[in-house]
Amino acid sequence: MSKEKHTHQDDSFENVESALSKTEHFIEENQNRLSMIALAIIIIVAGYWGIKKFYFMPLEQEAQKTIFYAQQYFEKDSFNLALNGDGQNAGFLEIIEDYGSTTAGNLAVYYAGVSNLHLGNYNEAVDFLKGFSTSEEMIAATAAGALGDAYAELGQNDDAIAQYKDAASYDNTLTAPTYLMKLGAMYEAKADYKAAVEAYKTIKDDYATSAEARQVDKYLTRAELQLK
């Protein structure tokens, strides 16, 4: 081993020892502070799990029980009772207020939006549906479609088109053809027949077994004739 290489290794060891010495010195000088930081981290983690177990989990269970009755009214198309409750059981509006931080409370926002849509309260429907988000694709698609319906009723065609496109982007055979059909109709209303033809063709090509595909030819032909 050359003298130069040996010297280089000695310098490296000295640097490591120096760094370790500085670290030990820092720990000794700041032992109390580091202990407090470690204790604070433990308290925060323990507090998080404690709050989750003893507050949020029971709150979620309570919200799931509470929303059941409102959902039953919704399924029966009793949208006013679903929204406002029946005097004994809470409606979606009260559930949003009391359980807004829960999954059930978030779902109540969706139900409130759709209920208002059915009741003709289109501005309220927009407000609720714009504030709703979910990772469940089926619900996300229907929420976007419902928001499109509300915009269409308000005469806000561009916003309706954007929402129908969003709803149709979820590749679901149960919902996509429905919103593609509405998208085509909205394009026709704007005299954008090329875009309407594209929407109708997508139903015909990609969702050939859907109920919409069985009747789309007449709409497709009508839009194509406008292009000539």
C-alpha cells in the first residue's frame, strides 16, 4: 500500500471519527430537547389513533345508522322527506351538518344534490354536487351526470356538456351510454352536429349491447343529415 493511499485512509477515518464525535456532542448538549421531541411524536401518534378509535370510528358507525332512513325515503322517491327528515329520523341536510366529516356524511352530500335535482331546486343541486367527491367510480359517474342535468335545466349548456363528458369518461356499461346519449343531445342543441355524431357513434361502437345502442341509429342519422 502506498504512503499516499495510507494517508488518505487515515484522513477518512479521522473525518468519520470527527463526525461521530460532533454527533455525540450534539446529542449530549441537546438530550433534553431531543427527548421532548421524541415524546411529542409519541403523543401525536397515540393521540391520532386514540381519536380515530374512540371518536371517528363510533361517529362513522352512528352516521351509517342515521343515514339509513333517509336513504329509504330516497329510494321511494320521497325526496323532500329524504332531504329534511320526517320529524323522528334525520334527513340528508341534518346528516351533512352533524356528520360531515364521515363517509356517510359525504355520501349525504351526493344524495342531497340528487334530491334537489328531482325537486327542481337546480341551483341547490349544483351547490351540493359540486361539493361532492368520491373514489367510487359508479357514484362519481352518476354525480357528474346529475350535475350535468342540473346545468342543463339551468340553460348552462357548456357546463352541462363538460359534466356529461366527465360522466361518460367512466367506462361503465351501465352509465356511460346514458350520458353519451345526453351529451349527443346537448351537442345537437348547440348545433355542433359533428360532436353529436361522435357521441352517438361511441354508443354504437363501444356499447353495442346497451339499451341506448338499440335506439341510437335514429339520433345518429338525424345528426349526420345536418352535416350535409
